Amino acid sequence: MIIYKTTNLINGMIYIGKAAGKNVINGYLGSGINLKIDIQKCGRNFFKRTTIDVAQDKKEQYYKEIFWIAFYREKLGRGSVYNIHDGALGGDTFTNNPNMKKIREKISIAKIGKLSWNMGIPQTKEHNIKNKITHSGARNYMHNKTYEELYGLEKALELKKKRAEAMSKNRIGKSPWLKGKKHSEETKIKMKERAKGRNDKGQNNPNSRTNREKRAIACLENTL
């Protein structure tokens, strides 16, 4: 039985957990809600697990988990620790809860008429930089992926339809922002410079329509 620390290598946040049996050797990273969200966004490769303590039985393991969560909250600050609960029987007690629907309804009712705790509070430059790093490029789980790859063919078609309807509704009564305008000669020169070396068919661009369609077709073939 061990107590482990999972570290987010991008933003330095940590998660303290306990493991026993197969979870000791299978690279288990933890069950915290916020931790799992970041693992999905960034990928497992950006997280490292290290053993920080051992225990002889469950009781000792519970107490040591509580101790280490309190220790790192004091050392790094509560905002740098993923753990929501103080330990022991804490963790993700919501995802598989049989009363999830009722709990959500109670939370929704309790929030009626209340403002968000961070409403009107500007984020610091440091926080914005961390967010940008966490959600950019290959660290973003949606990077270079089609709807079909992320959600499957049926869900992808539904999402695309909703998106098209929303965009169409948003354009009602509005004129295109370029209507009646012309590019200046300076802008035309800049556009030509940017276009140099580009492949007209978009073969070198993973986000081009051609390549997105190819991936969508491949995804469809795999489901048949």
C-alpha cells in the first residue's frame, strides 16, 4: 500500500492519492475530478506519479493520505493541490453516484439568484499564461482532430447541424463585415507574402478541409 503524488508537468499542480494492489504498478494517476479533466486535456504524458510514503494497512494509509494532503496544501497553497477533499474516503464521489441527478438538481436550485464567486475578478497575467500553455497545441485534446474522431459519426453530424443552425441564426439581419470594402494595396502585398509556399490543396495543413475530410472518412470506415 502506498501514498503517491501525481504532478502536472505543465503547471506544477499536484494530486495526493493512495493505491493498493494492481493500482500500485499499473501507473494509476488518481481519481480527482479536476485531475481527470486536466489529464484528458493535456494527455497522460504530461503527468508523473511518484511514491511518497508506504503503509501497512488501510487505517495507516488513510491517516497518511490526510497528512500529506495537508502538508502540500500548507507548502504549495490550496490552489496548487488538485484534492478537493481532505483525504481518507474523499475523491470522486460524484461521477458514479446513483443519486447524481438529484444532486445536480439540488446544486442548480441552490445557485439560483447567486453570482459566480469569481465574477468581476480579473485573472492575473500569470494565470492567463498558465491557461494558454495548458490549452494550446498538442496539449489540447481537440488539437488537429475532427468532430468524427472526437465524438463518433452520429454525434458529430448532430453537433455540426447545431453549429450551422446557430451560426445561421446569428447572421440574421447582419451584413458581412467586408461588404462594400476593398483591401488596400499594402494588405494585398501582405496576403501574397503569407500565401507564398502554401500548397493550394492544403496537403501540408492538417486542419485543411481536404485533410479533415480524409480523417472523417477513415473514422467512418473504422466504425463499419
